[in-house]
Amino acid sequence: MIAQPKLNKGNIDEVLKAMTLEEKATLVVGGGWGSMTAGSLTASDASLVSGAAGTTRAIPRLGIPSTVLADGPAGLRINPTRPGTTQTFYCTGFPVGTVLASTWNTELVEQLTTAMGEEVKEYGADVLLAPGQNLHRNPLCGRNFEYFSEDPLLTGKMSAAYVKGIQSNGVGVSVKHFAANDQEVNRMQNDSRVSARALRELYLKGFEIAVKESDPWTVMSSYNKINGEFTQQSHGLLTTILRDEWGFNGIVMTDWGNKEGTVAAVHAGNDLMEPGMQNEIDRIIAAVKDGSLDVADLDRNVRRLLEYIVRTPRFAGYKYSNKPDLAGHAKLVRKATPEGLVLLENNGVLPLKDVKKVALYGTGAYDFIAGGTGSGNVNKAYVRNIAEGLRVNGLEVDKDIETWYRQYIDLTKTSLRNNTAGNGLGILLGDPVVPEMEVTRSFMERKLGATDIAILSISRNAGEGDDRKNADGDWTLTGNERQMIQTLADLYHAAGKKLVVVLNIGGVIETASWKHIPDAILLAWTPGQEGGYAVADVLCGAANPSGKLPMTFPVAYYDIPSSANFPANYSDGNSIDLAALMGGARTPRVLRKDIDYTEYAEDLMVGYRYFTTAGKNVSYPFGYGLSYTTFEYSKPSVKVGKDGITATITVKNTGSVAGKEAVQLYVSAPAGGLQKPACELKAFAKTKELKPGETQTLTLTFDAYTLASFNEGTSAWETAAGAYKAFFGASVADIRATASFKIGKAQSWPANPVCLPKK
Ligand code: BGC
């Protein structure tokens, strides 16, 4: 007779000992797909949460409950309605990851995710499958909106803040997708072929920071391979790097799929298979029986699962209310969102003055895009559009234009839904995006006299399952959109009036060819359910935008080195001399068209690292964003102490309205060490809201390890001795102050030679 202890925090060993092989295999395989369908629950606990992406299985004999895992990252994703009740279970649609990163404000991000975590807890989930933190290697990755930035430091700091906020509620996160999951085309099989150095410095660095600074409960291994091995099955990645080097002590779960190498995954340290299927349980049992899986590996993973389970609210029997503070969170989101909106152009028209009647064009102005599609789409009760936002700010939206748009949107949506119904791609594609309506010049002309200003919203959406396209209507404007911008500008300018463009888009688009035409461009991103209010608050001056770009807007798509090796469209004869930029250190292979693998031939030359090193023009640089006020930077000081480097700089609001400023500290290394990009972000800080004339001294800290580069020859992180330059920028291209500091002694930190490219 097997003993039957009931799980508690102090008896994990005893419970582990009491488990049968079948029970162990059951615990490391999730409860199946069923929990995603309203009302159909597969796991044994009938109180589970409808619409959650996954569960862990219960073993009632040992007092082990099921736990619930639900998406993320722009809020909790569960079903909003349930059979048998009129109660609703909507969640707040928070700003997407890219908007959070655009705030450059870790405190604000933590505040927002503290609220988000309350929804996770009060709706009965245990883990939010978020944050998404893959790098923006290429702007056309379909899921970039869920992710933070092209820079690993900004990514890591944002992720750590996000994790702290969620976990302050006593629920967990799953930092995803670990790692180098930077495209959606062929995402289940694709092999990311990347040098050890770029992997460590770029694609792993953000995860390293998040793990070390915020102690996430769980990490989600990705679908793809790195250098020929599935990440889910990579002992080097999941054990050597993640646990041995970084000290991670939570659980790793797979992304949602069932790969044949279950046994290799268990061995690698992938503790939980999600969403979980019977054949995975069977494989594990068979492998232990035939000796191809060491039961010690299974026991290790089971122990971690038990350690996770005793931390969960479900294990504690938490009585969740199903009534999170949605009203409070909506207010918080509306107030926070302008910090993530980026003012790209403003010739003085914003904030609007002496404007009463608005000619509001663009489908997105009435059918605002709050977030992307796929598992990252939150079921929110409503989305505020720009028309509503302008009205609550006291403006009038022209009725004819509004009526016309609303009719067009309703009709088009109905026909699009009918056309796509039943294609089975519902969860991935979401609601169809309504193509921009064509508006004739004569209509615009008729409306010119009745309105004081034209505002045009340009919309794009993207999401899980596909990458964006280098094509009109996606990366570039359509002919119709171009014409609308030009015609509205011509008409309104001739009448002494202005045109403002709002970009309601999830990722970077081409701007260089048209950005000079309107009087202002506000980049709203897809900023969540309060987006239309936040946009109008900024346009009308109720809020001062303080977002700055967490990525570069290039002049042309093929200016981006990774465009030679990204499956959206491949460049012909890409002429970027990467070898020269990397000091001839390697001869990058620029391969085209390969759907089974992606050669990360650009190596470290991602985003601003490339543009600053090559001295190439961009449309908007990394870190860029305007404000309604101006700031002055003092002379900085940089001190090297025992615990690291401390920089201080005083920022003064020299304009006439209150505002916040994000200061970025870029460092360039002395010659002599490894060849490096021209500069790299090493710290950043944002002021509080400074009144006109007010100053604040910011302290920016980092350590010698943050300065290190990864030497493939020695398999070690190395910080060279010598004189470093610190650049204090309002963007990477707008350096306001410089200082230098000295690292007296070279330092190095050994690392393991794992996840290496195949020779
Ligand atoms: C996505 C994950 C998500 C999971 C569960 C996967 O397809 O890649 O980001 O958390 O589904 O919905």
C-alpha cells in the first residue's frame, strides 16, 4: 500500500516519494487543449477558468490541485462569457508590450502589471503567460507588438518590472518565448542559426536580466530551434545557461505544442509539457521503463512542479472574487497610456488650440485597434475610439463623416466575418481588419468649410501565426492612404488649416516618404482599451506625451541588415558590408530564402547597433520622441566605485508645460577589446512630471558586467580595461552630454560553451 501524504509546503520530498511513475508523468504533462473552449474543462477541477490556455493536472490522492495558466501579455485572456450565467468575465485591455517599452518607465510598468496581476488572481488563474520578450530583430515579425524592443537592456528591464508587478499579487508569470523566436513564419520548426556572441549579447540578454532581477515563477521555452536543437530539448539552454549560470529556480514549460522529443525535453530540464497530451505521458512512462530516461531527471522536474504548485493561490484555496477592479484599472490605463505614445512630428499644431470641429478620417478613428491578434488578444468589454476621445475632450466630430465611416465599417465587418467564418483560424486571426475606406476629394472639399482641422488615423494590425509583409497596406502605405494624406494636406493647408496623422499600428512602418506632409504625427501604437481616450487626451493637451521609440524606424526596409534573412520578403543583392562593420571578425553568410532556418548573418548589427555603427540615416532613431515641452541636460558626472558605475545628470524642464523626460545612457568601449557596435544602451531613467522650470537629478547605475562582451574564443564575458565614453541622449542620435570613465582592470566571467552553431 503506497503512503498517501497530502501535499504541503514542508513535505515535498515525502509526496515525491509517494508518487507512482504514472502520477509523475501525469504531473509534468498539462491538462490538454480543452480548457480553451467555453464550458469544456478537461482537468479534474471543475472550478477552473473558462478560456484559460492551459492547466496542470490534479492528483487528488496526494492533495495536488490543478493550476491554471492563462495568456498574456496585454492583460488576462479568458472567455468573457460562460454558459449558465449572465455574469461577464471581461479583462482590462492594457497597452501592448511595445507601448510599455515606449514609456521607458519601469515604475509605471510595474504599477500597470500590479493591476493586471490582480485580474489574474481575482479571476482564479495562477500564472499569466507573459511577458513576451523576444527581440525586435526585424520590424516585420508578426508578434513584435507583444515584445518590447530591439535592445536587450531595455527589454530586460521592462520585463523585470512587468514580472515584479504581476508577481506582487502572489501569482506567477511565464517569461516567453525562450529564446530566439523572432519570426512567425514556420515558427514551430524554424532553426535560428545564430553566433554564440549574438545569442548571448542580444537574444538571451533580456531573459538573463529578467531572471536575475525579478525571479519569474516560470519560463516558456519556444517552438523553434537554436543552432539545430529545439529550445525545449536543449539542456544547454534550459539547464546550463538558465539554471546553472543565471540561477533560475522556477519551472520551464513548453510553448503550446506537442513535439516528439518529449523525453529529450524532460532530460533538458523542461519541467512541464503544455498544453499536454496523453501521448506525452505515454512516452515518459515508456522511456523510464526502458531506461532511456533516467528517473532522476523526471523526479527533478516533478519536484520543481510541486515547488511551483505550493506557491499558487489555487493550492492555498484562495477564494477569488471574479470581480477585479476593472473600473479602477481603466482609469489607471487611461492615465498611463500617454507615456507610451510617441510624438514623431509637430510643427506647433499640437496640442490643439482654437479648434472646435474636427474632420476625423480613417477607419481606425472609429474602430480603434487596441492590440494585436492571437493569444495576445484580450477579451475586453470595450475599446475607446478616437471619436469618443475627442468628444470627451470637448471637441465636435463632423457627423456626416462619422456616419459614413460607421456604416462602411459595419457593412465591411459583416461581410469579412461571413467570408472568413469557419476557416478555423479564429483565435489566430481575430476580428478581420477593415480596409481603409476610399474618400473622394470632392467629399473632403465639401467638409473643409465646416471643420477646423483634419485628423487622419492610419491603422495596421498583426499577430500570432504570421509575419507582416513588405508591401503596400502593411510596411508601406496603400495608394489610397497616400492620397488621403496628400489631398487632406493640400486642401486644409490651402485654407490655412492643419492635418494631423495618428498611427494606430502594432509595429514599425515606412514613414520617410510621407512624414513631411502632415503638420503632426502621433504614434499611438496599439495602446489598449483606453487608446482612443489617451490619443485624444494627447491631441488636446490634457496629457503631454513622453513616449520614446524602443526601436529604429529605418528609411527603407532593405536598410535593415536582417532583411536579407527574414522570411517576409528577401532583399536582392543586399549590399551591407557586415564583415567590415564587425572588424572582419567573421564572414557573415548572407543567405536568402530558406524556410527551415534563418541565418542571423547580421550578428550584432540589429537596430541602432547597426545604424550608428554604419553611420546610416534613419527616419526616426532609437529612443526618439518629442514632447510639448523642452528639457535641458546638465553636465553629467560618472563615478566608478566598488559596486559599479554611477552616473548622475540633472534635467530641467525649460518649456511652458509640465512633462517627463527619458534619459538614455549609451556607452562606447575603448579600442583594444572585442570589436563592438559604435554604442550600446547601458542604463536609462525617466524623470517624474517636471513643472516648467523644475529640475530633477537622475541617477543611472550599471556595473562592469553590463559592459562585458561575449568572447567566443574563450567562452567568457569580458570587460576591457580603458577609457569608456558615456553619452547621455534624448535619443541615440540626440546626445546632450558626454562624460568618460575608466575601468582600471580587465575583468572576465566564464560561461559554458553551449548552444553553439554547428561547424
Ligand atoms: C503562443 C504562446 C501562448 C500559447 C498559449 C502559443 O501558440 O505562442 O505565446 O502563450 O500559445 O495560448
